[in-house]
Amino acid sequence: MTAMNLAYLLSKSAAAYPDHNAIIYGEKTLTFQQLNHRVNRLADVLRNNFKPGDRVAILSPNRPEILEVMFAVWKAGLVVVPLNFRLHKNEVLFILNHSKVSGLFYDGMYQEQIAGMKNNLSAHQLISFDQNYESLLCQGKKDEETATVNGDDLAWLFYTSGTTGRPKGAMLTHRNLLLMVLSLCTDLYPFSHRDIGLHVAPLSHGSGLYALPLIAQGGTQVILESSNFKPERVFELIEKYQVSVLPFLAPTIVKRLTDSDAKKQYRLDCLRCVLYGGAPMYVEDLKAAMHSFGSIFAQVYGQGECPMTITGLNREQHQLGDGAYYHPREQPEQELRLLSLIKMINCLPGRSEK
């Protein structure tokens, strides 16, 4: 079995692009080196408080700490369980106990809710991002140390909406997610260190999965500060930071961006790709979006068990019947895909474990 750990993606980018911005959130900016040091400190604390394979949950709207916890969990050889922050408290309690989590990181907005269910939780460690998180980081060492895990080891418990009953946790392994990253980079969009992605959707699900190729390739990630979606704020951030990628937008969000008159006030020609999925996209809505923003759309489809990569349509495959076709704004697509594939393969440790 091949030894591999998703955390290597961050470690290698921190070595290759130490001073490159990794995360932008409001007035807060973290370089790859700073992010990696924070992750290392947290991973050191987690190793001292949990045993390999333990599950650690996250309940929070989008914020940088979500990505820190995810990579710290993997560096420590644990399993991450991100929760949709819009779930009802009964659904939250069910998932926390169903997944048998040992720890929970949560946003301060859930303080009262967590206190009310504390006696019914399997988790023995409860950490608030707004109270004891920073002091916890100070207790750890920033030295690089990554747990040896095998490709078939569990990395992410991805809870689906449970349309046929209770929420169900798809068991995503390190190999599963590494191959997802490879597929995204080679088949749908050739992420690079020049890319700046803007997270509009929840990091707990689709948008969080797209954090992996951006981390792997040394790209910058801008995180929308508010959980209340407003097209004007999205356009403002695109122009301000020269955003090149909007990862994983639901079709309804694409339509709201297309229909918004506010876009006329901003320079948006920096956008190279908008990835959409999660629900059917009406043909007329897609045509309107392409006429409005250009042929920069890529469609993804994949259930929780095989995220994003069951099938898809890249930008070249989006063509309008009125003679409008895809015209790349950067290096030839095939060339960039090849470079992405070579780099991603180099990210994978080459040793074997019995």
C-alpha cells in the first residue's frame, strides 16, 4: 500500500511558495509559510490529545480556521468531519454522534447550542474559534511532522443531505481525494500558483473540496467574510483581488450573479473559470451566463462518495449554438493540464508501506 497524506499538499506549497499569499479573509492575510506554521502547531496539539484515526468535527460558517483544522487533522493522522453550518441543531447532534467524533471545533455563534447538547455528545474536546483556539495554537510546536497514513485510510467523512432519510457519511480516503485533485487539475481546470480563488459556497462541502487543488498548486484563496450571499460583494472582491476562479457555485448562484446589474460597475475580465454543479443548470440560464461573463464555465458532477469527478464539461466543451466558442485567455489548455499533472504527481510520496 502506498503511503500518502493530503497534508503533503500544504507542506510542499509552503516550501515552494513560502511568501505567497495562501488565504485572504477580510483584513487578515496568511502566507503559505504562516499557514503551514499554524497548521503544524495545531497538529502537534492534536497528536497529544487524540489517537490516530479519531474523528474531529468542524461546525462553522466560512473562515480561515476551517482550512487550518482540516490540514492539521490530516497531519496528525486523524479524520475530519465538516458540518454544514445551516443544519438544524438536531441534525448536528445526530451527525456528531453518528460519526463518533472525539473533538469539535466550532464558531462562537454556536456557543449556546453546543452548551445545550454538551451532555449528549460523544466528543470530549470542544474548542471555540472565538475563545480558546488561538491559545491552543500557542501550545504546539511549529516543526514539520506529518503522520504516515496509507491511501485507503479515511481522511474526510463527507455527510450528504440524506434525501432518503438521515444524513449519511461518505467515507473519503486520502487516495480518493488525491485522485480527485489530479482529475480536477487535468480534466476541468489547470489550477496554478497564479490562480486566486474566491470561496462563496460552504467550505464544509463543495468549495472545501476545491481548496485542495488550490493548496496543492500554491494558489491564493479569498474567503467571503459573510454567510449572506450578495452579488455586489462578490464582484467587489473579484475586482479587488483579481480573482481568477470561482470554485463550485450552485446554478442558482450563477443565475443571481448573471441577473445582477451590479456587475456593470466592476472589472471582471480577470475571471478565467467558474465551476458550477450540485444541481441541474437550465440551458437558457447557462447561455445567459456565458453571454454575460464569457466562455469561462466548467460543469462538475460527482456524488459525495466520488466528489466532483464522476463526469464534467470543461470550458472547451461549453459552446453556444450562436457561433460563440471558448477562447482561452491564458496558456494553451493542454499545456497547462500537462504541467498540472506533472506537478501533482511530484506531490505524491513515492515510498511503499507494507
